[in-house]
Amino acid sequence: MSDGFDQLWADLEPLGRNRTTGGYRRFSWGEADADVRAWFVAAATARGLTVETDRNGNLWAWWGEPGPDAVVTGSHLDSVPDGGAFDGPLGVVSALAAVDELKRRGVRPSRPLAVTVFVEEEGARFGVPCLGTRLLTGAITPERALGLTDADGVTWERAMERAGHDPGRIGADPDLLGRVGVFIELHVEQGTALIHTDSAVGVASSVWPHGRWRMDFSGQGDHAGSTRLADRKDPMLPFAETVLAARAAAEAHDAVATIGKVHVAPNGTNAIPSRVRTWLDARAPDEATLHAVVDHVDAVAKRAASEHSVFHARYEESYTPVVDFDTALRDHIAAVIGADGTPAPVLPTGAGHDAGVLAASVPTAMLFVRNPSGISHAPQEFARPDDCHQGVTALADVLADLLHE
Ligand code: HGY
Ligand code: MN
Ligand code: MN
Ligand code: MN
């Protein structure tokens, strides 16, 4: 089994890697994305799977006739800027390797199986995470998706077209979604829980509610040298207070809040900025706490903006309510992982996933594979080959059970 996984990984791993940083730059509809999609189609076809691209650009590789009550497993191939190798790809490679394993075991599926690659899971280029599954399930309107733009003002519609896909039919796909009986996503752990339990594999219990809010601070551009302090409307100052307020609010509420992306206009050393655009990523154990964190940050941003005669506006770009995965599936996976007598670690996660979006529509569960660095969304993200192989075995065991139901 491991040679299936190892060869798949060896073929995929170099695609879209930034040689300078060692991180990945696989952004939807870009060149590296075309390369990894081509890799997936070739790898799936080589396994006798029939690959279709759905109206939203998601890839589905079918073992058996696409049909109702399918067992579906997969993840994403896009990355955050300079992200790690495993976030997303580990789930896709493990799913294909699990098909190898099932075939090696002589499993003859009693229901269809599909391996999926969902588009724009990170939202790194167009801003809304899990866009492929939000479109599939109707959680976002086609109109909003078509108009999403990247940093250069290219729309989702144009980018999809340039990549050779017709954006004319994007949107909810109830027929396709209706085929999905269960969805299982294997993912590298984005944290350290499995290090502490000394486990190669764990199972997810829930996803924290989380969201992304864009905040614009609009002031008055001016000369850095000739403008008196009293005459300034400098948006950088309320922005700076807001960054510190996000951290303070997270600490006060046992939540997490991050401001990791900022656009300064005109971004000149000797020019007072006219506008600072930034994004708040906030996550908390429950929705009331999440709203408390966001409201606190918003209040500080408004107060600080008015003190500096700066205009502030906030826009909710994405929001994911708390997700509790299917308990029967969760317990089934825990039993498979814990078959050796050691109870399986059952973990909540602060990271969002396509499984989190699909959970609103179909029974869904996730497996996690240990990440010895504990780091994710950075080049240091890592999973050891033997742990990856254990993940594939666990996934194959779960799929085998589900295919025989
Ligand atoms: O941001 C997230 O939680 C996920 O990695 N898209
Ligand atoms: Mn991610
Ligand atoms: Mn991911
Ligand atoms: Mn000058």
C-alpha cells in the first residue's frame, strides 16, 4: 500500500512549490492549479476511475457508476500563500491510495465511491473559503461567487473561463449532492494534539465556528514630511489599534483572532496612507463567544477610526457556524482507529474544511494524521510517511466497511 501512496506523493509534491520559501502557491485557476488538477485526473484515470468536472469546477473520480448513496472521500489541492505540502493534498493522495488498497484487498463496492477535489478551499485567491463546496450546497449564490475578485481585480468568472471552464452554470447542484451518501475527509492535523497523545491518526468531533471580516480604514493620503500631525487623517493608526484589540479580545475570550493580510494604499514610504484594507479571521469554541470577539474588535476599530477622523467599514466575507460531525460516523472511525485497543483521539478543530460545509447536507466525518511540527499554513507543515500510511490504512478500513453496508 505504501508504494501507491509514496508514488502519488512523489508525483504531486513538486507541483506549485515555491523554491525560495519551500512553501506552495497553488491558487485556483492558476498555472500550478492546472498542473495539480492534471495530476489528479491522470492518477485517477490510471486507477480506472471515471473523472468528471462538476458545474463549479470540483473534480469527482468515480469508482463504479455515479449513483445515489455514494461513499465520497477527498479534500482540496489549493494552498494558502507559501502554505505547506500536506494541507489538502494529503486527503486527496490518501483517498487515491485507499482505492489502491481496497482493490488490493479485492473489495467489490456494493455502492459507488468517488474521490473528490474541491476548488478554492483556502479562499487564498478569491477570499471566500470552501467556495467549491459552498457553491455545490447552495451556501453561496452564483452571483456573489462570479463577482469575487483576486488582488488584481480578476473575477472568479474570468479566471474560471481562462482556465477553460464554463462559469455559466455555477451554483447549487442538488442532483450531484443527492448522490452523496457519506463524505469522509482525511486531513493533516493542524495542531499538536496527536503529538501529545502519541497517535498517528485521530478523528474529528467538531469544527469551531469561524469567519472572515474585511475592514476598511479610509483616511486622507498626504505628504509624510510636510503634513502636521494635527492635520493628519492617518488610517494606519486605527488599523494598528485594531490589530492589538483582536489579540486582546481573543485572549479575553479563550478564542483565536488573526490579522494576517493587509493592503495599504498607496503603500509608499513617504506618503501617509489613504486607505488600509485588512481582514480579521476569528474563531471560537461557540458562536456567542465568536460574536463577542468580533464585536469587541469592531468597537475598537470604530472608536479609533473616529479619533483619527478616519472612516471605518466592516464586511462579513465568510462565516461558518459550529459543525458537529456525524456521531455514528465519528464513532465508527474511532472504533476503526482504536481497533488495537488504544482509544482513538477525538479532536475538535479550529481549522475550516470542506467537510465542515458538507456536514450541513450529508453525514460527514474527518480523520486527522499527526503533524510532528504542529505547524500548518506554512512550509514547516509536515507528516511522516509511516503516519501517512497509517492514515491510508484507517481510511481504507472505514471505506471498506461503508462500501459493504
Ligand atoms: O482557514 C482554514 O481554517 C482552512 O485551512 N481553510
Ligand atoms: Mn488550510
Ligand atoms: Mn485544508
Ligand atoms: Mn515629493
